[in-house]
Amino acid sequence: MLKKNSMMFKYILSNFFHTLRRYWVSSLLNIVGMAVAFAAFYVIITQVSYGFGYNRRVKDADRIYLLSHPSEYSVGMYNAFFSRSLGERLISCSPTVEAGGMATFSGKDFNFIREGDNVRKFPMSERKFTAGAIRIFGLEAVQGSLDELERILRSGKKVVWTMHDMWPVTGVCHHAGTCTRYHERCQDCPLLCRPGRNDLSRKTFDKKAAVYATAPITFVTCSQWLAAQAKASALTRGHQVVCIPNTYDADTFHPADPTAARQQLRLPLGKRLLLFASHKVTNAQKGLDYLLRAFRYLTDQNIGLIVVGQMAESVSRELPFPVYSMGYVADEARMAAIYQAADLFVTPSLEENLPNTIMEAMACGTPCVGFRVGGIPEMIDHQLNGYLAAYRDEQDLAAGIRWTLQHRDEAGQRAAEKALATWNERVVAERYVKEAYALNLQSPISNLQSPIS
């Protein structure tokens, strides 16, 4: 029997090498394909098992979690939109914090150790987490699913969830529009292909309700409008909803000489330049069609339009005057120069929370024009630092462009002053600490120096 099996094995092996010699190209491709498939399977299993960007070797008892909204790019994952300098100030703001840690997008982790009045930064290792000489105050950016959130809630740590849209308080949608089903229980969702009493929106809503019941959550919204939507949801009953605005990088976005900015970007010096920006300019919710129709009511022939975003070049065919396409801009310094070069920023969005584009434009001293919708009225003070047009009214939008161009200098100065006073990192960090994290500050953040030398 053993001899027979040995002969069969030799026969199979002989056939294998014969096939490999005769059809070596296809055989090689098969081997490479199997190797790639195995590698992809291994990566997927690793990420599902361990959670991408999540350090499971650190005990839950040593963490305080910061959660943000689901990623637009990775289904089932969370993103934490959190400026590094804000994180550093949160970690270093209290003498009771002896050490802190936070994840960075560069793939490196750092500890921030307080020694008296000084804060020292150094790369951290797992040994420093378990060292008995210091107490760890963990500030983690967490990614995961609803099941991962439930595990975090059961750890007993305080959870602060920063909302950037309505997804945490609805079944499946990011913007509910005129729908109010989430006030009691999502079902029969108009956004689904097959709505019904037991559709995906109801199942997800019920799943969230069960997870949220595990422990108290502090929901942070960046606008009063979103706070009102969140408080109306049945999912936030028994939880705290706090309104704290986003922040911006004041070192990047600030007023500057528009002439120098235009020269840098090779834009004309003599034209009145309007700016429209969107991740994808053809997104109907960003309201480009209303802006194009508003131009019919403008008689000024000395106008040009700067367009930032994917498919920006498509706009040039729709207008009778010059369009300066910048494409998609990822570099913040270049985006700041574009804001500084523009006479005004127009945002005809039909649904908005607290747009970072308006915040950054105002910080650069560029007045804004937008519809009276969502959180925009909390940013633009009508006919002071910009213009609020009636919702979906292109004629009023055109009137706002004319008014803002006539009062550009004074409106721009007021816009920059409001941005610095309202959305400055120190102001926002102090509100997070006092209102969301409930930490007892011994010294105000305004007196702190940046821990990064």
C-alpha cells in the first residue's frame, strides 16, 4: 500500500513538472495569481480582525476615546477629523495629566509628558504604556463598526462622538432632508431602493439604539442646526448633545496680500474674482446650477470665476466670461492662496452643516455669500461679513454677490475678525475640554505654549 501511494505521488509530481515545462507561461501566471489572491485575503482578514489603525495591545482601561463620523471612503470605518495642534493642547492643558498619547496620520505615535510647566514630546513604544512611573492619559482616534463601538462603550470610558453629519442619529442617511422618521424610528426609507417597514434603515436604527444604550455618549455637533437635528432624534435620548464648532489652522489660513496671491497663481490682477469650491463641482447638492443661473442677473463684465474641485474644467462651457479652473487642490497652502486671491467666496449649497470652506475663506479675509440653510447662518452675518440669500433663490444670490463686491473690504475685515474670535484653535480646544471632556483646567489654554518646538 505504501509503495502504491509512493508511486502515485511520483506520478502526480512528474505530471506537474511536465505541465510546468510545457505550459510554463500559463503556469507561472496561475502561481502569481494565487499568491496575489492569498496576500489580498491575508490583508483583509488582518484588517477585519484587528481594526486598521487600532492598537489592541493597549488596554481599554488606559484609553479615552474620540470618535467621529463614518468614512466617506471606507464603508464601516470611522474618521476622526482632528487637527494635530488641537490634540496637543487637549493633552497638555491640565497639570493633572502626566502623560498623553495620540495617533498621527504619518504612522508614528507620540507621547507628551508634562514635567512641571514643560511639555516634552517623544516617540512612544509599548514599554512606555506599561511603565509604572507615569500615568497614561490616552487620547485615541478610533476606527471601527457599530460592534466595535459597543465594545468601546462597555469599557467604561467616556466617549465623545464628534458629528459632521446626521448619520449617528439616523438609520442610514447622512442628511435627512425633510424626512423626520428618525425622530421616533427609521423605516420605509425614501433613499433605499426597496423601502419597507423592516428595511435596512430600521435594522440599522435599532442596532444603533441597542449599542447606544450600553453607556452614556456625549455627541458634539459643530453647528446649532445639527444640534437641533440630533436632539430631535430618538437615538440621543438619555445622552448629552453639545454644540462646539470646528476649528482651522490659523498659521495657514489668514489674510494676505491678494495681489501677491494672484501673481503666485497666475490670475489676472484687474478682474473681480469669485470663488466656487467643491470636492466634485458636479455634485447637485453643492448648488452650482443656482450659481450659474445667478450670473444671468449680473451685468458686471469684469467678473471672473475661480473653480476648485474635480471636473472644474466642465464649468467653462457654461459661462460667457473667464473661468479659471484649479482642479482638485489638496495642498492647504495653495488653497489658502486661492482664498486670498478671491474677492468673495460663493457657496450655493443646498444642504450644509458648518462648512470648512466658509470658515477658511473668512479666516483669509474673504467675505462669503451663501443660501440661508443648515449651519451657514451661524457663520455668515447678513450684510456684515457676507450675504445670506433666500434658499434656492438665484436672483437673491446675484444680489448678494453685487452687495458683497461693493462692500468687499469692510466685509472681509469683519469676516477675518469673526473667524479668529470664534473658530480659533485655542477657543475651540478650551470648549472641548470644559464642555465635552469635563476636565478641570488649572491654567487657561490661552496661556499655554505649543508643546512642539
